[in-house]
Amino acid sequence: MLRVAQTPQRLLFYLTLTAAVLSALLVNDTICLMLTPLVVAVVVRGRLPLLPYLLALAMSANIGSACTLVGNPQNMIIGHLSKIHFAKFSLSLLPVSIAGLAVEFAILSFAFRKTLRAASIQTVEAAPRRTDRQLIGLTFGVLMLVFGGFLAGFNLSWTALAGAALVMVLARRDTHEVFKLVDWNLLFFFAGLFVVVEGLASTGLPDQIYHRLHGLFGSSAAAQA
């Protein structure tokens, strides 16, 4: 990665783009958890400042996730309740995400211009690691099938679950070892948050607050937006 990027500014651009695209495909929380250790390892190895790259990862994950119905939990709820088509939603939000990424990269490049100019990538040879090309090909192949299902209008949840099951069956790996790597604490955390939010909504308090305050933001839905 360091060898391909060559300059700190270009590495920041590649990270911004990669985090955004992957977040649109695989949920922003997953990308933050998956890429943070990798970004820290690469940046430290290249003797670069961590802050701009970690900010780029966090911001790009959020901006990129807005582009699809599977990019973040909020969009998933929107898709589930509104029944809007996956392609229609993505085409509507794609320009917004692109504009947001452009603004983000411009702000980070300007804010850290002195830091990035003063830095230079120090490439250090790492120990070679074996890459399982067959598993990579299988995973990306199934991912393409899953997104084909999304675009075809299939149920998002069942399509994603079917793709995960297909990978586990075809990869012929010990599923017990795979499940050990799942961050169950994070999943229970999100499940608990949904329960608490639904409980709060059931009290009627959010509706009461909205009816008391919505006049401050305009009388029509367009004005409030």
C-alpha cells in the first residue's frame, strides 16, 4: 500500500475512496472495525501521522454508507419501512455521497497540509504473508451475487444471509473458528440500543417534543428538511 501510494497525500486519497466504497457495500461499522487496525499498522510502518488518516477513515465510512440501503443501520430501517428500491435509493444518494467525499478530502487536505507536506513515506519491508486467492475470489464472487440480488429487489436481510451461508459452505472452513471471530459484544450493543430506542418511542415522548417544536422549523415538511 505504501509503495503504491508513494506520497502521504495520495495515501489519504486512496483511503478516503476505499473506506467510502467498502462502507457502501458492507456497512460502515464493519469497515471501521476491519480497517482501523490495518490503517494504524500501515501508517505507523510508513512513519506517518495517524490523525488525518483515522479521521479520513471515520468520515469516509459515514459518507460512503449514505449511498446504499445496506450502508448503515439507519438506511436499512428506511429501506425496510419504505420498501424503496435499492437501485433508486442508491442513484438518488450517489451524487450526495460524492459531493460529501470531495468536501471531506478538501477539508482534511487543507487542515493537515503542513503535516502531510512535512511527512514522507518510509517503506519498510514486511514479512511475506500467504494470501488465500481462492477464498478472496469466492468472497468477491458471492458479494457480486448478493448485490445482484439487492438490485433485483430481493429481500435485503435474506439475500445477505444467503450470501454468508454460501461462503461458509463453499469455503469449507471450520465454522466454529469463524464464529469465534464475530464481535458478539458489538452485536448485543446494537440490539440493546434498538430495544431502548423502541421503548422510548413507545412512550410517546418523541412525538410530544416534535409537536411542540416543529413550528420553530417551519410549517411544511420541505421547510423542516
